[in-house]
Amino acid sequence: MYFTSNTIIYFNGEFVKAAEAKTDLYGQSLHYGYAIFEGIKSYKTDSGTVIFKAKEHYDRLRRSAELMYMPFNYTTEQLIALTEQVLEKNGFTDAYIRPLVFCSPNMSLSKGKESYLAIEAWEWTNGYMANKMRIMTSSFERPNPKAFKIEAKVSGHYVNSILACQEAKDKGYDEALVLDANGNVAESSGANVFFEKDGVLYTPAKGSILPGITRATVLDICKELDIPAEEKFFTPDEMRGADAAFFCGTAAEVLALDSLDDVPFTKNWDDSLCAVVQKAYRNLTLGKSLEEFKGLQVADSR
């Protein structure tokens, strides 16, 4: 699904075939989830293949390593160059990129003494996913921010995401909406969330969320297009029955939501500010300007 016998990855200092790469079974990364990663996408644009927000993603990867006490000496520039080589060697344009940093064999509960870097990629040609998702409020909460470095993108944190997502699927929904310990909306199992009400977009404030790079991009789009947007704490009750809503993340891009806990969002998607943001985000990923969207929000918010 993710690689063939000819797929090339970067692994621990060299380019190798994915099918031939090996690692140990005695590391904290496998046993305890002590690893960090990023999810990045590249796009075919008029200027060639472009890795979207490459600097922001690799700056965050390096910050995650710092927060998790992992030795990691690659610069952002080196990481971008290596990723470009992985794409080139595989002939990829539209692709999903997964850099992973994990540590040398160590079964104790102490910080890593040496880290290894893998950069993997696979083709991703489905474009932005426009199907509207039915979501439910999860019984699982996001991890306590006092117990984890929640601003780091850590492999082990995603056990929580698997539980929340699978609970939703088992109950017939597409995805989960996960709350924080105070009962406020946090995020989905793997994406940030926005909802629209009375001409304003709202997204959870920082505190218990991973403040995603796509989330920051959406806020930048709102600022450039003069779309009112606020970061605040809110409950699921405030979100249910709103005008429109979406999840956003590198893989999802801007993904329309149909309903929360079987309560539909009320506005026609194509008439919403959310739809304007969705289309504007797509333009950015393809290296295009936002000029065509300026002024549209006035009509769309009536």
C-alpha cells in the first residue's frame, strides 16, 4: 500500500529501498512510543513539485526532538534537501511525506542516546477530500497537557487518537471530536477543527491541542481575506447546529463536516465561509494567489 519493491527512502544516512530497510526490536520507540514524526505533502504546481510548508514542518520536527530530549543534529535546510531527493528518486510529485525520528536500542526509561532519521514518501493523488463527514463527540479526552509535551508531534500520543477514531467508526460515524479535560472541544483524532456561526469562524484556543500548521495557514487565510476568526474555548453544545464546520490538517487539507452527534450543520456548504477557506487553501498548495477570493466572503456570509 505504501511502497513497492522499487521505492526509495532515506534511512540513517543513506538512500535505500524501503523493502530492505531494517531496524531493531529493542528500542524505546517501538516499546514505549518514544519517537517523533511529521506529516507533509508535496504538490505538482506550475513551478514544479513543491513541498508545502516544508520549513514550518521541519522546524516543528526539530522542536519536537528538543522537547523530547532526543539528540538530533539535522538542520531544516538539510531535511528539506533530503526530502527533495526522496521525491526525485521515486518520481513523485503529489505525495505524502513522513519523516520519522526514533532512537537507538535502549529499554530503560531514560532519554535517547542516539537518534535515527527515516524519510518515507508515497503517492497521494486524491486531492482535497470534499466528502462531508459525520462526526461524534468522543468519550476519550485529549492527554493532560501537564502530563505530556502536547506541542510535540510524538508517536505515542497517537494511541489516544486510534482509540477515539475507532470508537467513532464502531458506532457508525466517520470521525471523532475529542474534548479536553474541561469538556471543551479540542480537535479530531488527527486534525484541528473550525466551525462557522453568524459570519465568524471559531477554532479551539491553544492549551490541550496540537496547534497544527494547517490550522495556522487557515488563520492566515482568514486574515488575508478579512474573514473574522477567533480562537476560544467552547463546548460541543456551541458547535452543534452551527452554520458549517471543517477539520483541517496536512492529509485532510480542509475537510467539510456534515453533522455533529447527528445534528446537521445548517448552511449549504457552497454558500459558507468554510467553502471559501477550503478553495483558498487549495490555491495556496498549488502556488496560486488568493486574489480571486477577496470580497467573496461578504456575499457568502449573508
